[in-house]
Amino acid sequence: MQHTPLHEAHLRLGAKMVDFGGWAMPVSYPGGIIDEHRATRQAVGVFDVCHMGEIHFRGERAAEAVQQLVTNDVGKLSDGRALYTVACLPTGGIVDDLIVYRISATHYLTVVNAANLVKDRAWFFEHARPLCDVTDASAETGLIAFQGPGAKHALQPLTKLPLGDLQSFAFVDRCEIAGVQASIARTGYTGEDGFEIFCAAEDAPALWDRLVEAAAGIGGKPAGLGARDTLRLEARLPLYGNDLDETTTPLEAGLGWVVKLDGAEFIGREALRAQKLAGVKRKLCGFEMTGRGIARHGYPLFDSDGRPSGTTTSGGPAPTLGKNIGLGYLPAELDRAGAHISVDCRGKRVDAEVVKGPFYKRGKA
Amino acid sequence: MSAQQYPDDLYYTKDHEWARLEDRDGQKLATIGVTRFAVDQLGDVTQVDLPKEGETVKQADVFGSVESVKAVSDLFAPLSGKIVKVNSPLSDSPEYVNEDPYDEGWMIQIAVGEAKELDGLLDAAAYQAFLREQGE
């Protein structure tokens, strides 16, 4: 199993470690998932995301090389700006979801899911290497997420960079945070304001300790993959491998907003155009359990007449809402607020209701 | 591991349930729950599904389930018998299982049908030896 540079720190903190796609990762620390979830919603959570993949594209044709791989419009990025997107197969199926950062006109960075790194690297090398230099810097790169309503306040004392000037999906490539050379982006995966901080892998432990200390000062704490999952689900952010995979398209997954069919050419565009024209038959829907039960990945879904209608892709308790929620693919006609469905929870049919939009939305700061 | 984590007066199973035996009017009653180890593995418990009073359970069969934030786990009966009491407050306060697994977090109480089934259960020392064997 692979270890992140923060492995020792997790053990020291008493984390419960699990195998996550070949990585030993903290699922939670001794306070537990719900405690970490609340700390992130109320103050700040510190997350080890060093396992994620960083692939750099460098050269005169770097923009073109990245653009052909992703559905969003890379051309609209300026230096210091990032965007969320997906990479597709020619079939329109999703290879991965990722963030593209424009460091300069000749240097782009993509951050991809850890479990997909080997696949993505091969796919990116195959399609982009004819156009530019492509390198996988994942092993040398540390990445820590600092997420929550108190993130800016708690982080500011550690850097001269005016964090308030950093807009959502903006980043600064070179700066100093807690005495460590770093890059910082106003991005995240929790539904809260927050930052993701890149540094050299060997600097990650020192940075982690300072961030944990800064978090503790405002009632925040380290948070594991368990809380990361409940937080992202409440915010209705999809998880690759659960809600997205090579058999689902971004149009089905509700990610039409990152698909620019009229922009530059990219792999999968024709298939997605055809799907849009024909009409999307199934949609990734959010639902809330109205009966007593918790939907889990893989549980079958039924319409109000009891007909098999799809499968749960993510599900669990929503600690902020005090409800049980889920995501799953359903026929497009069921994608309306209040549509009655039911979930087969291990042989027991439990009622649920379709919900539009995020389950949880943070208040305006 | 301290004795408090695995009280000496309980019987244990390798599925991480415990049973507390008592005699009442000549009838052997067993109160049943899950161990501290099980609770630590589960994390925050958010829902407990239990059978009804009057139903019967069979040793080693599933009698209910516990949902934690991350996953659902089956509960296995340490002994056979008829359910005489269910800890119904758990349906509104599943956190009792985390906070106090051997007391407030108990799950069902049964009238023991087959006293000889007790021979197949572990005492606290044997259960802790079993946990050590498993690398825990």
C-alpha cells in the first residue's frame, strides 16, 4: 500500500487508516466522522489529499493538448485561474473529473483522482505527448485542503498573501505559507469556502502541523476521508467511481455546465452532441429518505409503481441536515422535486423523494 | 486493553457481540449488545434496526443491523431464544451504542432457549486473546 508524506502524522494523531485505491488513508481521527464533519461546517477541517495526482503540461501547444482531453473551455482561462471539468472517452463516458489550472500560457496543471492516476496518465500521455511535454509530478507533490467558513481567518496569519483577494477558482502559483514554498488555490470538495495548498512532498509534514495548529485555534481539526465523503455528498459533488464512471456521461451526471459543445474540439464531443440532440434518458438524481433507512452505493431504486428504475451511486447520513440522502441514476422524467421513489435497503423497501439542487448550501459570507 | 473495555462478567462472540446472563424466576435471560471493539470499528452509529418483542432468534443468525456513517453491519445472535425486551430508545438515540455499549447501548434481551449454547461463547480473556490474534 502507498503512503502519503503525512502517514506518520496520521498515526501520531491516532487516525483509523483504510485502504483507499491502494493508498493508506485516514478515514477518521479519534473524534469521529460526524465531529469532523461539523468542525468543517462550523470552523475548518484539514484534509490530507496528497494522494491526488498532479500532471503538468508544458510547451507552446500545452493549451491545445489539454483542451482536446477535456469538455470545458480551457481557452477562457487566464494565468492564475482554474476550472472544473471532465475528461471523456470517444463514447462520452467519463475518464475522470479534474481541475485544470493555467499557470501560464505554456504551462497547465491538472489535478486528477488518485484511483485514476495510472489510467489518466496513460490516456493523457497518449493524446498529449505528440503536442507538448507531459509529466506526472504526483509523487513529488504534497496537497492539503483547508476547508470551512473559518479557513481564510485561520490561514491568513501564516502568509503575507492577501487571501481575501483570491477569488473562487483562482490560485497563486508561488507563495510562502508557514515558511514553506507553496501554491494555493481557492478550491475544495466540501461545499465550504476554503483553500487547497500544494507544496513539495517533503515539506508537507511541516505544513500539515502548522495548518492543524491554526485550525485548532478556531475550533477546527484534521478530517478524514469519511467526513470528506459526507461533506461532498451534502454539497452534491459527485465522486468518481461512485457517481461517475466510464459508462456515465457528463450530461447524465448533471455536469452539462462543464461541457462546451460549441467550443473547441475535444474527445467525446460528437457522442455528447448526439446524446444532447436525442435527449438524455437518465439523470443523476438527488434524493432524501422519507422512510426509515439509509441508502448505500449499489442499492436498487424503484419508481412510485414499484418498477426497477435505477441504482444508488452514493448514499448515507447527512450530519448537517439530520437526514439520510443519496444520489442515483433515474429515468429523466423522475428528475423533478418531490417525485416519489423507493430504495431497496437490504430487502426492505424504504420511501424516498427526489430533491433538486445541493442538499446543503453554505450561507453567504 | 483494560478490563473495562471488555467486562469480565460478559460472554463474547467472534462476531463482536456480548451477552450478559441473569436468572429471573428460574428463567435464564441474556441481554445482548455489541462490544467496544465493534463500536470502534463502526464509528458513529446513526441507526439501529432491531426485531420485535416476541420474535425468536437463533444462535449465529442475523437479528438486526447497525448503520454507521460509513456502512451497514449485521448483528448476529450470540444465543437462541425468544425476545422479551428491545431497547427501543435506540431508535431515537443510536449514539448510546457508541457512548455506552455495555449499558445504555444494549440491544435486545432474550429468554435463553438452550443453555448449552453458552459453551460456544468466549469469556473476556478469550475474546481479548482472539482480538490480539486478529492483529487488533
